[in-house]
Amino acid sequence: MLESHNITSFSYLMNERGEIGANGEAFLFFVAWDFKKSESHTSDSTVTLFHVDVFWNGQFQLPISPSRSKLLELYALSLGNLSFAILAFSQIRTPSTNDWNAIIRGFIQSPNPTKAFAWYKSMISKSRKVDALTCSFVLKACARVLARLESIQIHTHIVRKGFIADALLGTTLLDVYAKVGDIDSAEKVFDEMVKRDIASWNALISGFAQGSKPTEALSLFNRMEIDGFKPNEISVLGALSACAQLGDFKLGEKIHGYIKDERLDMNAQVCNAVIDMYAKCGFVDKAYLVFESMSCKKDIVTWNTMIMAFAMHGEGCKALELFEKMDQSGVNPDDVSYLAVLCACNHGGLVEEGFRLFNSMEKCGVKPNVKHYGSVVDLLGRAGRLHEAYDIVNSMPTMPDIVLWQTLLGASRTHKNVEIAETVSRKLVEMGSNHCGDFVLLSNVYAARERWADVGRVREAMKNRDVKKVPGLSYIEGNGVIHKFYNADKSHESWREIYAKLDEIRFRVKEYGYVAETSFVLHDIGEEDKENVLGHHSEKLAVAFGLVSTREGTPIQVIKNLRICGDCHFVIKLISKIYDREIIVRDRVRFHRFIEGSSDLDETHELNEVHLRKTPYRVPVHPGISQAQRSGNLTGVRTLIPEMRNEMAPPTVSSKRSSYDQPVILGVDGHCGLRICSDACGGALSTAAICR
């Protein structure tokens, strides 16, 4: 290296190069010297010396120069100075394949990765030799921008040029297809690979898990072990994500055991995924145990995942306590942290606490975005403060999105506010929304007010626009098989036993004062017909199947694609007492746990949404609770809850609690529908519709 060269040396070289007509090269020397004069960055100075050395030794214009290619890589990648790398490249008379690759590779990390594909096409048009690395780099750029069509074109070139046998390139191609959502093509590439490595297996497992094919992800994970590949951190991340989607607690716990045996729990991302898995399988206590016992350092994603776990399970106070503990531990909350704790306030009925946190965000250096505004609108909407929620939407500094208006429409449905529902519906139409839920919610508001002509008008509009209502369905797992039920479903082989159990349930719950809440049936039909419709909801069918297909005392877990209705919530609560079963229902929004005739909603303002009614051993919401909630007096709420339990619990209630050791875990072939990002290791709760 030219450690001792001074400005005279640089001037001589610039003059020499200029005399032979290489003015571009002389300019590069000037820029290189300008870099060298700066002592602000040691690596810049070192690269500049290497740059000069390449010129000094005459390597810059060689047909093939590894040093020149390395120099371009250093500028494009290590120093992040892609523009200078391109300038240097433009002075090469005959760039080699490695030179092209260096620039294309630089574009992968740049703000404009699509330019990598443009350079690739230019390379081909100039008849430059393309190798497997070139294709690999362009594919990685395609993965960054989810460029499916370009990926298909590259795949065609790979086959034509005979690179398909390259294991590394095959894995990259597989990974791109998985990321752009073309899982079938990814699987085909995997099946056609002559040689697979651990990265190939991991890419497809992750692709299946992220592509709403969790069953296939777990099947491939098991097959990988059979084929002699030892799962690593990436493998278990994909498998845990699949378990979380399926609610497959047994397999998730088994994978957790493997993680501990192999000491993979030294990786924070793996621990985050384990916490997420347990939470989404219904076991927030186990999630917290993992959180507390982590031997590696907790990162911000760890805290966010645990706070959201409490939120999903309606543990608002615990989420708030953890949020405060996070701040005390020196971890600064980010926008996701605030989103998670606001979600917890929603489900915990902590209106004033949620408001306080929202208003404190900017003081803490976190700017509220549309998701945070959506959570506050949801918070007020659940509490019945619809006009305040509407005012917040109109006063937002940014344009409200469709999901935010849908949230307000849902609150209007809950509180039967026709005026706001109609206003919001018009906004949604103006924004071009054609989601079935918009029509259904407006129709339900009209139906709740018995405005049947308006209901017919909305349904006619749905028909004209070819909008299909998403049918309610529930899943339950039994003996390793997933059982799916629709409303009034008689397709199951055991439907006679299931319906006989439902008749038995209907008779027994009436002994506890149950009266069918027919207001939940939003159709213009007779009361008896409404009772029959209510009695055959999909979640009731699934629970009845759990009762007839499992041993006494075995917990039952069900997943529903929509929200659980108030009548089903009340009936399942009674079933948990009558049959001494713990029942967990995971709906589109959150978990509902029923034990010994009580539920985790009994202590929140969601109680009013679900419409829990009177029984001989339960009474309506304690007036002190309502007053304390309205005033934001959380201490008063916490004080009154134990008092209520003592007043409302019957003397015959057993103190026995069922075990989590052998639960009946729900399985679902596809995403559960919870509007929360399932990939905890990614660190983001990815949807604006979070927990609404």
C-alpha cells in the first residue's frame, strides 16, 4: 500500500493520466485524494489508499482485476458510497462479471433496489457474461421490493443458463418466491433441488408459516428432522410461528423443550417467538414465565411481545405494570410499545389510563400514527363515547384510513347509534371500501332498531356489488384432527351426538336463569326461530363436540374466525360451570377464558359489549365499577372487583381449577384471524387494525 505518498505523487499521477487521455481516471484520483485529506473516517482513508494502489499498479484497466472488483465492493457496500462506485465503474473500458456484480450487490442495500434489475438487463443487452452470483444478487433485490414478475424472469434465465443445480442460488430463488407470496412456486423449486442445505429447509418452512400454511410448515419441520437436518434458530422461528397460528400448544411446548436442550434460548429472537407462541395458544402465564426466566438480554421486541400477550388476554392492569417496568428498566418504549399498551387498555376498560398514555406519547418522543389514533377511537367507542371518538377522527393531523372508520362503525353497531353509523358508512363509500363487514355492520345497526326496510336496502346493495358475507366458523382439534363447524352445520360425522348435547345444554342452562338473548339475531323472523339460530352458532357446536369427544375435566379450546356473540359468551360461561370445564375461545380480537362460571371479561367495560345477563349467582355490573371507570379511578375498580366476587359467587362453587397440562388445542388450516402480527421475532405489530 502507498502509505507514504503525498500530494506531489497524486498530482504527478493525475497529470500522467491526463496526458494519455484518461481524464476520467484523473478525476477519480482527485476525488480519492479529497477522501484521503479527510481524517474523519479511518476506513475511508484506508480504502482510498487501496484505490490509489489499484491505479498505481495498472490494475484498473485489466480485463479481469479482482482488486478492482474488490474496490467497487468496498465503495458500494462497506462505505455505502454507491454513487462513487458507479462513477468508478463508468471508467472501466471492459468491466468484468465481478465488476457488474459489485454494483448490482450495492443496489440491494440502496434505497432503490429495483435498479439492480435494470442493471441486470443492461448487462444482458451488452452481452456480458452472467453467473450464478449475478442472478442471486438480483433475486435478493427482487425480494426486497416483492417483485414477483421480475423474479419469474430471473428464474427463466437461471434454467436457461444451467444454474439451477447451484444449491445457494436455488435457496435464494425459493426464498424470493416465499416472500412474494408464491408458495406453490417456492415448494416446486424446493422439490426440484438436487441438493438441499439447512437454509433451503428454513426458507420453505418460513414461507409456509408466513404464507398462511402453518400445517405444511410443521409437516416440513418434522420431515427435516427425519431427513437428518438439525433445526437451528431460524428453523424453530418458523415452526413456532406456525404453532402460534394453529394454537398447537403441544407441539409448541415440544419445540420449546428442544430449544432449551440445544440452548437456542440464548437468542432473544427465539425467546420472543416462544413468548408469542404460548400467548397465542392461550397460555399467557407460560408466556410470562419464559419472559421472566430469559437468560439472554431482553430487547424491546421482547417487552412489546409480552405486553401484547397480556393485551390479547384482557390483562390490562398487568400490561400497564409491565409497560411501567419496561421504562424503569432503561428500555425506551417505541411506537409498537404504545400500540400494545393502548390495546391492553381497550380490552381492560381502562379508558382514562389509555387517554393519559396517548397524550403522553409526544412528550416521550414518540409521534402518534394512525394506528394509535385508531386505538383511542376504539377505546372511546367501546366505552360508548362515540361523539368524542368521531371528533378525534376529524381532528387527526393525518388522513384517517379505512380501518379507522371501520372501527368507529363497529362501535356504532355495539351502541346502536344509527346517526354515526350512517355518517361513517358514507365516508367508507367515498374512500372506495367494498368490504363485506362495512355493509354487515350498517345492516346490523338498522336491524337492532328494527328498521327492516333499511336492512333490505343494505342487503340489496351488497347483492348489486357482489359483496359476500364471510360465514362464521369455528375450529377445534380432537385426537390430532382439526374439526371445522359452520352455523347450523350438520356435515360432521358426529352431528347427531353434537346436537343431542346441545339440547342437553339448552335444558341445563335454563336452570341457571338463562333466557336466549334474541336481540343478537338480526333477522326479521319469529322469536322461536331466533332461539334456534342462536342455539346452533358455530362456537356452540365446537364446544359441544369438545364435551362429547374428550374426557371429563379436560380443557377445551376453540378458535372462531369472527367475534364471539354475547349469547354464546354467556352460554359458554355457564357450560364451564355446569360441566366443570375450562374453556378458551380465541376469536378475531382476543382470548376469552371461562372457568367455573366466570370469564375474564366480567371485570371490564367489554362486559357491556358482550351483554352478560342475570343468573341466580351473577348480578349486573356493580354500579361502583361503572362509576369508578367513568372517573378513571383504577384503584376503585381494583378494590371493588374482589368485593364483587365475594357477593356473586354461589356457596356451591368448587375451588378446583382445571390443569393446563393436557388441553384440547384448537387447530386451523390457515391464519387464525387475530389482527396481530404473528411473527414476534420481526418486532412489529404489522396491521393498522390491531386488536379492534
